[in-house]
Amino acid sequence: MSSFDDPAEPTLGPATPARPAAAAGGPAPTSVDGRVIEEFARDFLKERRSERRWRALRRLAWLVIFALIAWALITQQRNAAVPSGPHTALIEIRGEIAAEALASAEGINAALRTAFEDAGAQAVVLRINSPGGSPVQAGLVTDEIRRLKGLHADKKLYAVCEELCASAAYYIAAVADEIFVDKASIVGSIGVLMDGFGFTGTMEKLGVERRLITAGDNKGLLDPFSPLSEAHKAYAQAMVNQIHQQFIKVVKDGRGARLKEAPETFSGLFWSGESAVQQGLADRLGSLDYVAREVVKAEEVIDYTPKENVAERLAKRFGAAVGAGAAKALAGPSLR
């Protein structure tokens, strides 16, 4: 028999425990949404602080770059303005001799003019450490040396060869009044080369077809993807031989009776500095200090070599020199 003395509401499943009341005056519980917002705000602030730090670093980097450029310009102007007493003028020829290199005719000739025109320069020394390079650039330098020597007959020009003085580098050295070498220097390589590659066989194996359209029967001369005809080979050989004869004439005119010519002299071989002296390709053993002290009699050496400034280095660093490799692939004959 049912009783209605203790009426109760029916429930489905276990009863839900009652939520405890918050303590009087205590903090309200944090909801899930509140925690998400708090984490988002914390990450946002952290990201903003990181951005501010990077922005400050970038500004500092640019400030340092501009300061270096300004310092380089001021230093160059100060050095150019300082008068010089009796000294030996030094011009360095290092690395490849090429139009876009540090050892370019434009840079070397500008330094030569400054050195020859400076009354304090008792003589000019070319300190050479180069494997060679462009016959055109070497020719421009030798022409300028001859011109300046004609204008300043009382001022001598000496070449001091260090590790390497070959091909276009020796082309330039040959017009010096005297050539000094180390006994172990590499000297000579009086020859001309025109190098490249041929890919016709490889293309046939890969099934690649060369499609070359030219206006002019010889426009595709020395194209690496086309067969080399005998006519084109003979033409290129004649051009190389002509430049070789120009090189030989510069050496003979520059060295004169000092040159002890032998069948291999102009064959493209190179020799040690000691052998070069014996063959008349060089005059004496000696370093820059020896020449300045014992030959020029002016121990103070002042460097006239054109220097690459900070702005140029940065330009090259950030891509101004992109494409140099492609340009080299299309270059002409080389003295190296």
C-alpha cells in the first residue's frame, strides 16, 4: 500500500550531488572561456614583445651599416688628403685579371696614374699574385704603363712576383723595368687558351634535340650544344694564335736582350722563380721590402691599390654579382 506521507519527485538515474556554495567573500571560479582568453592574451603580448625586439635589432643593423659606410668614406677622403714624403708606391695585382674583378684595368690604371703623378713616389712597384685572366685587360694596363713611363721617364716601375705570376699577370710584368721573384714563385705560362665544353653526345643519349636558329652562317660559332666544324675550329685557332703572337711581342719588347729564348719559352710552360731568372724571364730574387729598401732607397711603402669600399661589398653580398658565372661562360680567350 502506497504511502503519501513522504512525497518525492521521481528521478532518472543517480541523483546529482548538490554544488557546494561558494565561501562568502571568496573569488568566483574561473571558467574555461576565461582561461582561453588569458592564454591568448599572454601569447599575444609575448609575440608583440618579440616583434619589437626584432624591429629594434633590424634598425640597429641598418644603423651599423650606415655608420660603416660613412666611416669608410671619411677614411678614404682623409687618406687621399694626407700629403706624403719620399716613399715607394705599391699597387697590388691579386686574383683574376678581369673587367669586373678588383684586378681590372680600370682600377689598376687609376692607381698607376696617381702613383706616377705623386712627386713623393720615388718608384712604383707592382706586387703580383695572379694566375692571369683577360688579354684585353692586361693589354690596357701595359699600354697605360708605357704611356706613363713616357711622361715620367725618371720614375721606375718594378714588378715583384709572389706565389704566382702567370699568363696575363706576366703579360703586365713584362713591361716593368725589372722583375723580382721568389725562388719558388711560379712564373711564365706565355700562352693563350679558349676553353669550353661539348654536349652533343650527351644530348643524343638523352634524346634531347638542339634547336638553334641563327642569322649568319657563323653566328653559332663554338656553341657547346652543336658539333664543332673544322672550319670553326680553324677560325678559333687562328684567333688564339694571333693573340699569342701579341703576347710574345710584349714579352720580347719588354725583356729585350735579357730574354734567353728557347723552344719552350712561349709554349705555355711555367717555371720556378729561380729558373725564370736563369732564362731571363725575371731579373733577380727579391721581395717588396727588399726592393723598397735596397733598390728604390725609400723604405716607407704607401699602398695605392684601389680598395673595394663597404657599399660595394654589401651590394655584392646581397646579389649584385648574380650572373657572373653565366657571363664567364660566354667569355672570350683567356691568358691563364
